[in-house]
Amino acid sequence: MTALATQSETINRKSKIALYWSLTKPLQSGLLLATGLAGYMSARCPIFSMGTLLGLAGSLFLAIAGSTVLNMWWDRDIDAKMVRTKKRPTSAGQVAEREVLRLGLILSILGIGWAVAMNAFYGIIVFAGFFFDVVIYSMWLKRRTCWGIVWGGISGAMPILAGRALGLGAVDWIGITLALGILFWIPTHTLTFSMKFAKDYTDACVPTFPSTYGLGVTRATIAISSVLAALMMVVAGYGIGMTWGFLRLLGVLSAGLLMLAIAITFNPSERVNFSLFKYASLYMLAAMILVVIEAM
Amino acid sequence: MKMSPLDRVLLLVMGILAAYQVAVGIDGFSTVPIIAYTLAFGVLLVAGLLLIILGFEVLDSPIVVIVSTVIPLSLSTGLVWQHFASFRISYLVFAITSFLAVTVTRSIPMQNKLPVITIAITHGIAGMTIFLLPIILSIQGLTKPLFSLVGAGGALIGIGGLLLSFLKTGRPILSREMILKILPRLLLLMTICFVAGFKYG
């Protein structure tokens, strides 16, 4: 009987950890973490420290995961109204509200605290990312205006800026350009989602670009932001001092993004939208890998 | 036909090899070959990524015929520019004209056989150049023996092009399933031949 109870407790603990893990949106958090690490590596620190790199990875992941969990806690009511998100542990009632809030706060405090302890300036940027995401975007603007995504984008751009600032000890134009690259990349992600799940957002009364300005303007915005994201990444790559070979490769990947941006403008379809959405994620991951390889 | 995880892995490896070639494998060449090879391997890379994202359905797009001419045309232009100095300008003119001709004949609806003839001439000349030139050069001792691998890659790209072209005209040499099954393997093998041929040749 005791053995059975212990086994059931172990299973419960495992499933709870799995639920907590899903609350952190591991793929999204992982991609943002990758941008932070790339930002740090791009600084080509004169004294490379594995401890600092691990500290950066740990603190950033905790802060990003914490803000993601807090967003899910705050948005649990609208998530429950949307087909895409109603099965999330928060909206499906698999984890108690207070538990989610506690988890989000613990992760955020640990992440930001660790960041501040490592370097105050770096910690302030990490905190700014957290604040823009949770307070400005989710709590204040998301349900009021479709332009809230700009603030969501700014918070998404903070990890790369924080990483570079930690490496350099300052914010420079390359860091800002890298951050702008991420900021312009984010609409390809969020706006494609808002087109694909337009009904969901309408049902949840969340204003989006498609519902406010129509599909044409949304597609044009996606195309323009993709072009700007690619441009920023190439300029930043040049600023970092990438070799011509790596710049060529970045140019090729950017050309793919531009091609899809043109396709979404002149020959829009669900498939093109989806391919731009997926390609943009691969593009950003590849760009970050290039920055890291180049810096090594 | 659904793409298997193995197909995706093969295409990813192909993409990584093409990326390596763009970033590292063509350093030290002169400007025109660098542009030509960047175009060829860049198209391979982006096409590989789109195949991974969208699956084999992407091959149904009419733009595939136009884009797929870029690879043999630009590869052959790079080879001619590097190894056949007296034909540089004339081949460059041929490559640009052929690409424009393919684009026009595939964009405007035509009842005659002009689109098919244009494709056949373009792929025929470019394919034979990629296939024969490296082999002849290595036999003559003007390049290292392994440069002939580029020719082997040319043969593979020719086979792939033929299979896809006949499939798109509705008279497939092999069944659609079989073509799609071997395509990722063929593309990977072709890219390995090109990358190894340029590196060790």
C-alpha cells in the first residue's frame, strides 16, 4: 500500500513538473534565450567566462519563463475562450491559479535577482524586459489596443540587448540594431497568429491588427517588418564584424525571408502565411547561430 | 505524400552543407563565381528549408520550374567563369537570357511547345556543362581528380531535374511516390558531391 502511494506520488510530481514546464512555453523561451546568448557572444568579450555565460543562461531563462508564466496567469480568462489556448493548464484548470501566480513570481524574482546580482546594468535591462512584457503589454495594453504588440516586441528584444550589454558593459548601436532586428521580427510571428486565429481573438475580445485594420494592412505590415528585420540583422552582422562568407549566408537567408514577404503581399494564402511564420522562426534561430559561430 | 522525419533530417543536412558552401566553401574565388555559387547553393538552402516547412506540396507550385533553373544555370556559369575564360561573357549572356526565357515562357500561358523546348535547351546545356566540364578538367590534370565529383553532382541534378520535369508534365518516368521518396536522398547526395568536389578538387 505504501509502495503504491509512493509510486502515485512520484507520478503526480512528474506530471506536475511537466505542467509547470509547459507553462514556461519552452520553445518560445528557448528561442529568446538563444537571442540573449547570441547577444553576449556577439560582444566577443576579451575575457570569456563560462561562469558568466551559465549565469546569463540561467538568469535569462528564469526571467523569461517567469514572465511567460505570469502572462498565462493574467490571460487565463481569455485563453479559456480561445480554441487554440483553452487546453493550456491555466485555462483548463489543471493547475490552481494561486499556484501559477506563485510559480511565475518565484521564477521572475529568482531570474531578475540573479541578473542584478551578476551585473546591475544587465539586471535593469532584464527587469525592463519583464516589466514591458507583463505589466505594459499583458496587463495594460493587450486588451485595449492592437498596438500593444509593439511593447510585446520591445520586451522580446530585451534578451539580446541584455546579453550584449553584459558582454560589453554598455549599450552600443550594434546592440540596439540587434534588438531592432528582433523587434521587427516579432510581428511576423504575432500578426500571422492573429490572422490564423482571428475568430479566437474576436471571441476573446482581444483587439488585433486584422480586426482593426483588415487583412491587407496586416499582410503589408508583416512584409515590411520582415524586410526591416532582415535589414537590421545584416547591418548588425556587418557591425559585429562578420566575415564576408557569413554575411553572404545571412544575405541568402534574408533573401528567403524577403521572397516570402513579397509572396504574402502579392499572392496571399494560408500556406504562404504559415510558411513565412515558420521560416521567420528558422531565420532568427539561424541568424543567432551565425552570430555565435562567428564570435567563437 | 507526407514527408517522413528521415526525409526532413536528410534535407536539413543538405541545407547545412549548402550553408557551409555559401559561407566557407567559396572563399577566395573571384566575384562572379562567388555570386554564381552563392545563388546556386543559396537556392538549394532556401528550397531545402521550405521543403522541410511545407512538405512535398511546395513542389506543386508553378514557380518551382523557374527557381529550379537557377541552380544549374548559376553553377555552370561559375564553372565556366573559373575554367573557360574565353567563354565567360558568352556563357553569362546565355545564362541570363535562358533564365529570362524560362521565366517568360512559364509566366505567359502558351499552347505551343516553346516552354518545354526552352526548359530542355536550358537544362540540357547547363546540365552538360556541370557534368562534363569538371570531369574533362580532372582527366586533363588541370584540376585534382576529386573535382570530378562536381560532375557527378551535375549528373545527379540532371536526374532530379528530369524526374521532376516529367512529373510536372504529367508523364512521370517513375511514380510520384517513388520520385518523392528518392528526392531528399538525391538532393543530399548531389550537395555532398558538389561540396566535396569544390573542397578537395
